[in-house]
Amino acid sequence: MRNFRLSVLFRKTKGISISIAVLFGIFFCAGIVLAGFGISPPFVKNFHLSPGSHYEQEIVFSRADAKGDSKVEVTIADAPEIEKWISIDKGMSFLLPDGQKQTPMKVLIDVPKDAKFANYQGKIRVKVLPAGGTGGGEAVSIVLGGEISVNLTVTPEQFYDFIVKLFGITEVEQGRPVKVLISIENKGNVAAAPTNVHLDIYDQYMRLITSGDDTNLELVPSFETKDIFAKFSAKLAIGYYWGDIKIFKGDELMQSGKIYFGVVERKNLWSRFTRLKPVWQIAIGSGVLIFFAGLILLVRLKRKRAKERYKTW
């Protein structure tokens, strides 16, 4: 009988223990989520750097609990050869603003012109703490952080590669060329651009009106993202058209798609001015006033000097 009672008591206490453990686990996990801090991606790597090149990579910090400002402190570690190559766009200490769950940071790499061809590694250590310090009294401060691995290779080999991030056709004025806007991200260590942009223009009934190619595009510097334009001469009447765009890298078709665009009446200088943002209108207007005021003063000064010379005669 005694053994039976002990067995029942053990089962009850075991059940209570399991329940307490489950509850503790729930609260513990909840604490991790509230205090969670993420780094994405947790690395900076490039295996195609050349001496003298500049490279940037964006790192995004994420906070599960974004209440209050937090201070980020960044240090370069275990990278004696490349420590001076690395800098942070925001500085080595900056704030994560109150309410902002995601904050980007750019890691800037500047390779010296005399850098040796080799692989270089290191770490960027990140520490996050309340902006007011470690606090005291009843306040409990949680210091978060992590590491960003750095893996860089300086090579003598030329690496040619880019991606097309977006493309489209800007509004066309009657009589002016059709411009295809292309956003290029150069991932190589040499300047690059599409080798050819082909454009077929159709009317609204999908009848082909004209075709053209632009093979002379502006080059995008290595490891940079830039908007460039492909230009096509086309005599189009006012109205709406379809542009079928094909973007090539050598024989490889990088991107293609149909864009609906309009041709509008050609604008004069005043209409262009009125379409500008107010800040630009004020700046241009002020510049024009200063120019004419200076011109008037200059004319008056010349006349005064001429009168003085005449009196001396």
C-alpha cells in the first residue's frame, strides 16, 4: 500500500515537474526572442579584388525588441594585415533608433595599390548595448552582439561580371530619343556594361514600328551600382507604345521584357522649370537673381570708372 502511494506521489510530482519545465522553457525562449539580435549576412567576402579597388557590402542588423535606442560598437579583430582597409559608413559607434527593427550598415573595403596577391581574413565584432550605458539600480541591461567574418582575396586575374537590377523606359518627348534606363550592379573587378541593348518598338496594335541597337553604353566601375541609359533614335508621334527590350552580355541574354511607355509633347524651358521640385525652383531662381544683380553692379562699376577717367581728362 505504501509503495502504491509513493508511486502515485511520484507520478504527480513528475507531472508538476514536467509542467514547470515546459513553462520555464516557454519563458526562456520568449526571452531569447525579445532580446534577439540578428546580423545578415554574417560575413563580408570577395574573392576577386584587385589592388587599388573599392568594395562595399551592406550588413543589416535586426532586433526583435526595438524599444529604445541601442548603441552599436564595432571593432576590427584578428586582421592585422587588412585592419586599415576596413571602415564603416556609420563610424565605429552609432545608434539603432527607437522603433527601428532593421538598420543597415555598409562595410567599406579599400585595397591599397601595393597590396600583395593573397587571401586575407579577419573578423568584425559587433556589440549592442542600451544607448544610456549599462544602467543600474532596478534596470537590467542586456549586451547583445555577434561577429562578421571577413574573407578577401586580392588577385591579378580580371573578373568580368554584372547583373541587371532593373530596367525601364523613361517618358519620351516628341522628337527626342527613346531612353532605356538600366540599373547595373558590377560584381567584377573591371569596368563593365551590357555589350548590346536591343529595342523593338510596337504601336498599341502590336505592329512593329522600328528597331534599334545600342552597343556603346557607359561603363560601370568595378563593384559599383549605377544607372546608365541606352539611347535610340525614333520618330514617334504623340501616343502610347510598347517597347520590347533585350539586354545582352556577349551572346548571353541577361534580361528581357515589354515596357508600356508614352510619347508626350515637347516641353519648353518654362514648362521644364515648373515641373521641378520647389527646392530646385528656389535654388535656380536665386542663382538667376544673383547673376543679374552681379551683372548690373558690374555695369554700374564700369560706368563709374569711365566717368572718373573722363573727369581726369
